[in-house]
Amino acid sequence: MVPLLLGAAVMLAACSASPSASQPATDADPMIQTCTPDVAEAAFSVVTRQASAFASDDFDAALQFASKGFRSTVTLPRFKALIVSGYNFLLVSPKLRLTDCSTEGTVTLLRVGASSNVALEYRMVAEDGQWRIDSASILKEIAA
């Protein structure tokens, strides 16, 4: 009897936790939208080109993919130290995969898998008709 009640409780919780098509999520931000394929492709291309620059040990080229705001706050030696100390997994040409993309105005958030144990969120901004990386945060890192 207990397993049956537990199963019913789990099913009820699952039903009540997921909004149906007729019940919009109350916490969803209507300004945030899923990226169009063109936006996702263009923004992700910037991320992969920066990763290629890291793999080629070309930190100057990698920094050029950053937003003007980010570049104004960091020197090239500081940028290199930041990547080597906190994002060193990007230096070995990881297989990057886009897992999610959302936009809000001129800002795009990309969720990117960098390996089986690392996920990143890139905040991209539109500048002069191109996407630039404004920040990158590690969302998940699991010790191998």
C-alpha cells in the first residue's frame, strides 16, 4: 500500500509541477525568448572561434571576441591568466556543443557543453552588428 501511495504522490507532484499548455508559467519572463536559428548559429560561432584561438595559444585573437565593455576592464596578460587559471579546459580544443539559447533584446545567453563534465553560460551582446562575449560562467564542473 505504501509503494502505491508513494507512486501516486510522485505522479501528482509531477503533474502539478509542470504547467499545461492552458496554464502559462507564472514565473516565466515574457521578454526572454528562444533564439532564432540564425542568432544561435552566429553567437555560437563566436564562442567556437574564440575556443579555436585558445587552442592555438592566441590569446590576443581570443580577446578580440570579447565585448568592448569586457576588453576595457582587462589587459591581455590578465585575460590570459584568467583563462589559464579558471577555464583551462578551453585550452585543449574541447568539443563544444550548444545546449540552449535565449535572447532578451540585444543580449543572448548561450548554454554550452564543453565536455562531459563542464557546462558554461555565455552572455553575448550585439555590438556593431556582431555578437561579442561579455562573460562566461561555469555552470557545472564535476571532478573526473
